[in-house]
Amino acid sequence: MDYESNGWISDGVYYYPHLFGGLMLTAALLGLSTSYFGRIGVPSLPCSWSDLGIFHEKRRGKKRIRVYMDGCFDLMHYGHANALRQAKALGDELIVGLVSDEEIMANKGPPVLSMEERLTLVRGLKWVDDVITDAPYAITEEFMNRLFHEYKIDYIIHGDDPCMLPDGTDAYALAKEAGRYKQIKRTEGVSSTDIVERIFSSQKQKDMKDIYSDARPQEGSHPAGAHVAQFLPTSRRIVQFSNGKGPGPNACVVYIDGAFDLFHAGHVEILKKARELGDFLLVGIHSDETVSEHRGSHYPIMHLHERSLSVLACRYVDEVIIGAPWEITKDMVTTFNISVVVHGTVAEKTVNSESDPYAVPKSMGIFHSLQSPKDITTTSVAQRIMANHEAYMKRNAKKTASEKRYYEEKKYVGGD
Ligand SMILES: *[C@@H]1O[C@H](CO)[C@@H](O)[C@H](O)[C@H]1NC(C)=O
């Protein structure tokens, strides 16, 4: 749970002299390159061992498979979270390489989120064990060797989209040759490009409303029509993201609610603080209608199920209510045995709020106001994108073309 306490390499995980035979077997069976072990002077074994019984027993609690995946994670969304979830499933420990602000700037223009914010978001994901903060934009041979030797990475993971270096060669050729490359399936229905477009169209809608004050929100007006794929929420995806556990006996249940739109570093920080007040954090996520009603009809940017996945991916969250009521009732408090109801001091501006949604928990003496650690809000993230309108439009035009090609050539890919 506490990523700060994880060292780069847990002591002794890598080398147990008395179990070394088993370790070598692991290496051989997993097809690790011989050079990896060559440096400690042990010959490799042929991959012909058929009796896996002993091997399986011994593998547990011994050599832990470390996998690596990199990215910018700018405007992080549940597609990123899902990629990292899949990556983690290919090993025991997931190390994420975060591309620096300078590298993003040089390769694709200004990032929306700072390194500090991106780091908070990535570290907040429940599948991430550690983060390397100086990953290159395109992986280099030198960096790959550092991953293998310094960070003891076993496999480099990447999505099923090809990644080319400026000279047109496959960025992962080296890792592939060494048998140290694994691929995961792309998450359909969301991309940063798509989110930027949604923000633009939401802003446009707001401007229209400001001009024609009686304008009604159009049916299905967001997201922007440009993208082909739509997020199709399945119960399987929710199960994959969920912890699947209820509160233990005598647990102190903490409740926090909100829109959690454009899930950002401020959300992670407040969820962390909320979780520290008890043993089980229950998060109520307001429905799209509730958010529109209280924040303005141009919100939310992300749909209820998308927002739910982003919140569920956060390591401090135990459970979510998908479509929580605006007002907290006595019945809800009883149903979930809620001991503390928290609310951050930094919140979105609300319209239409005659009554206090926290009146009941306040009267019960279980309401707790939490000082928000960051003053970032969904609106402020959206505004940063609007401020860089021109640059993003240009970047998006390029991306949109390659996305279009992807969808034209798209075929079914197995896996999850
Ligand atoms: C309800 O929560 C309180 C603590 O806040 C706890 O002591 C109690 O055991 C919980 N009830 C059940 C049935 O778990």
C-alpha cells in the first residue's frame, strides 16, 4: 500500500543461494536471455523441463518478476490505468517510467500536467509499485540496459501500437530480440486526444449557453462526434478494477462523494487523506445528471462509468457507489455503516444548491471538513487545456489522422 517504503529492489529477493537451482529454472522456463544471468557466471538451462510441480511451489516468494512500462501519463485516464493493470498482471512488480516534462515539451509540446501532478496520479494507481521519473520519450538502448541491469527489470511492456524511433526502427527491437518484451492490448474508447476534444466541445457549449441563456443542452452533446470508438462499460472491467472486498468486522467506514471528473492529482490527495481517517474508504460518484444539474450542463466531461473506473483505480479507494445521491441520507449512513463523512475544502463551484447535501451527517456529528492539499480542480485542468488551445489543436490534428487509420484497419485482438 505504501509505495514510499518500497526500495528499488527488495533485499534478498533476487538471490537465494540455497534456492538458486529453482531460480535458474524459472529463468529458463520464462525464456530469459542468458546474458542476464551470464554476468553472475551461471550457465543457462535448456527449456525442456516438463515437471513444473516443484517449480511452481518454489517460485512463490522467490524471484519476483519485475515488469516495466513507460509513458507520459499526461491527462491520465482509465485507459492508462487499464494498461498498467494489464502490465502488472504480466509480473509481480510493476515499475513505471514517467517521461520528464522537458522530454514531453521537446517531443510533443507542453504537457497539461506537471511532473509532480503526473507522479501523484501514477503513484496513486493501485497496480504501480515504483516509478522512475527520468524515462526517455522514445526508449534508447542505453536506457534499456539500465532497466535490465540497474533496475533489474525482467520484461518491458508496451501496447499493441507500433512504437518507432525517429530513424524508423522499432523502439523495442532490442528487448524483443532478448525475449524481454511483452505486449498488452490497447484500451478502446478513450484517449487523451479524445478527452481534449471533449473539453473543447464542453467549453463551446458553455459559451453558447452564456450567449443564449435559455439554450438547452443538446441530446448527447458530449463527447465530440469526431471519435469513432465509444467506451462500452462492461461488468468484467469493473470487476478487474475493483478490490472485491467489503469492510472487515468493526471497520470504520469513511465516505466521500463528488463528481471526480477529469480525475486529477487533487483527487488522489484528498482520497489519501480521507482514507487515513478510517479503515475503509467508500466513494460516492454522482451520476451524469446530478453533475450537470449542480455544475452546469456542460459537465461532466467524463461519463459516470469512466469516472468510476478512474476512482476505483486509486489505491486509497476500497469501494465506489456508481451514481451516488447528491444528498446524504440517514438511510445511506445506516446501510453502509458510515462513521465519517468527509468533504474537501477545495471544491467545484456549484449552481442550484439551495439545500446543504451534508445536513444529515452534520446533524449526526459525523461530518468532517478536510483541508484539500491541492487547489487544482476539474475546471482548472480544463482551463489549462483551453489556454493552450492552438497547440493542442495542432497536436490533435496529427493524432486524429493516425487514430483514423487505426480504426480503419482495426481487427479483433484477444486478451483483456
Ligand atoms: C460499524 O462501524 C463501527 C465503527 O465506526 C464499528 O465499531 C462497528 O463494528 C461497525 N458495525 C459493524 C456491524 O461492522
